[in-house]
Amino acid sequence: MLGATGSIGASTLDVISRHPERFAVAALAANRRWEALLEQVRRFTPPWAALLDPAAAHELSAAIKREGLSTRVLSGEAGLCTLAALPDVDTVVAGIVGAAGLAPTLAAARAGKHILLANKETLVLAGALFMTAVREGGATLLPIDSEHNAIFQCMPPRAESGVQPRGVRRILLTASGGPFLRTAHAQLATVTPDAACAHPKWRMGRKISVDSATMMNKGLEVIEAHWLFGVGADAIDVVIHPQSIVHSMVEYVDGSVLAQLGNPDMRTPIAQALAWPDRIDAGVASLDLTAVASLDFSAPDPARFPCLALAYAALRDGASATIILNAANEVAVHAFLDGATGYLDIAAVCETTLSRVKSTPVHSLEHALAVDAEARRVAGGVVDKSTQHRHIA
């Protein structure tokens, strides 16, 4: 379990705990929250654990020794890669947020594991590299983001990762629309970080909450869907669906549209991927459609959600533009959350950074990370200039 102490990790371990006869935890890994990981080690007694932060790993190792537990602790990126490729491991849940999850997820692919993928950066930063590793390593790729898992469930049963199945016309990614779906355009300029993080349906971290408000998260999901299912940008549409009951849809050339519905609970896609091709109880309440009463759909407003168009443009570029966009967005969102820029500056910072950093084909993980670093540097300069103008004004 890569990212054991996060929300994906907690949901995964909840599902696993319901089926002790079927699953055993071989290794738990996280970034630096060693106290939280220690609690999980006590409960699941895995043979291995790892923390990306060496100091936190030292604390965890010392605590494990004091308590007389037998779990061995590794540290750093190399430690996480070792756990992801352990011979005793058949399934790797890739739930670490950010570029930190790239290397261990690639290691799992090269080792031919069943990979339950929740890490966006793996595909946004290194889509071609990762899909090549999946094919060459003989890995099985199962998405557990709710939207991509819904698409996976609606695809033909023999669909191959990264290859568009015959008979599929397009993918329909659903989006809640976030907190500003009905907000007047004039009011968006004065949006506060707290307002942007007040999602009407989900309780998430502040960064992903802002991404939901701008719909950059949906743009990144379009990029992910391209790599996961082998479809071009023109065959992926985004549909606003405020109830968040239909998690996504697949349209076939015969006119059929298959949809996956369910209560919004991450344990559903996680359980589906863990048990695939079987089904197991996830602890999720049954969907009562009579209580939902109605399902609404609409097209996203381009003027309200400019980040969505930027994501499509980056995907069509076909080179490192998606890396540049993701890096610029992270810089811009953090600046907004810190009060250094305005809400509408997020898209502007992304657009300016895309125009200033040259997009080139990505041939290695090192190259992808170098592009990421350069884009962050440029985006930081754009933010600084924007901040100066705000102060002058």
C-alpha cells in the first residue's frame, strides 16, 4: 500500500479488513506521518513498512523496536521501490500523491504487479513511459479514481490497457461542477481560498478542492483517460453532473451508453479493483434512486472553467505540455491558498507558463522531472510578478 496514511490508504485498508480470508498486507508505505503508519503497523502487522522521509523512517523503526514488533522499515524512494517490487506482493495500491509516487509505481509496473492506480502524476507526468512499463512488465492496470474506475467497468471485458477497444465511440467523464457552478462570473475575482475549498459534495484536501473548483482536476482526468483507455482528446467529453451519482459513462458506436452508478464512496472502486474480476462487499450503502429522485447533466461553461480547455490543449500537444500544466497549476494553487494570487490568476499562471516553457518529447523519468522543475521555476516567476502588480494596484 503506497500512501497508506492518506484517504485512499484508509479506504483500502477498510475494505481489506472486511475480508481477512482473502487479503493480507505485505507492506505499508507513506511520506512522513510515522505515528499514523505505526498505528497501521500495529493493526495489520505487515512484514515491511517504508517512509519516504528518512528521519520519519528512523522514528518509525525505533518505535517498532520499542514495541517488540517484527516489521522491517525501509526509507527513501529506493525503499518504496523495493516494497513495490517485493516477490511476495501481487497487488500494489498506488495512492501516494504527487511526483513522489512516480518511481515506486513504475517499479511495480516493471515487476509485473496488479497496480491499483490512484496517483494522477504517474500518467500526467510520465504517461507514455508508464504505459510502456506496464506492457513490457506484464503488469495489470486497474484505475481506482471513481471516474476512471467507472469507465473501466463500462468498457468491454477484454479491453487492453492503453488501447481503445473496438466499438467504443467516446468516454463521458462526469464532474460535480464544484462550489462555483452557479456563481456569477463577476464574483469569481473575489473568491477566497475557504470558499474554493467548500466543495458541495466531497471533503478533500485544500489543493484538490481548488482543482475541483477550477475543474483542473477534470482536465487532468481527461489526460489520464487518454493513457488508460487509448482514446484521443476528441473522444473524451466532460459532463457536469451535480448529484455525483453517475461516476462516468462509455458510449458505443451502436448508440448504447453504459454508465456506472453508486453512492459517492471511494471504497466502491477500490473493492472492485481489489477483487477484479470478482465482486466483494465494500461496506457501502445501497443506492436509493427514489431518494435521489433526479439526475441532471449539462455542458461545462468554457468561460467559467478555462483550466479545462488548457488541459485539452496540453493533451493535444502530445509532448511535455501536460507536465508543464500540472507543475504550473500546483504552483498557482498553492499561491492562491497562501493569499499571494487571486482565484482567476490560477488559469492565467498556467497559460503563461505553457507559453514560456518549450514542450518536448519525454524519453525518461529524469527528463520528465527536469521539465517539471523548470515549469515550477517559471510559474513561480509568473506568480511573483502577479503578486507585485497586485501590491502596486
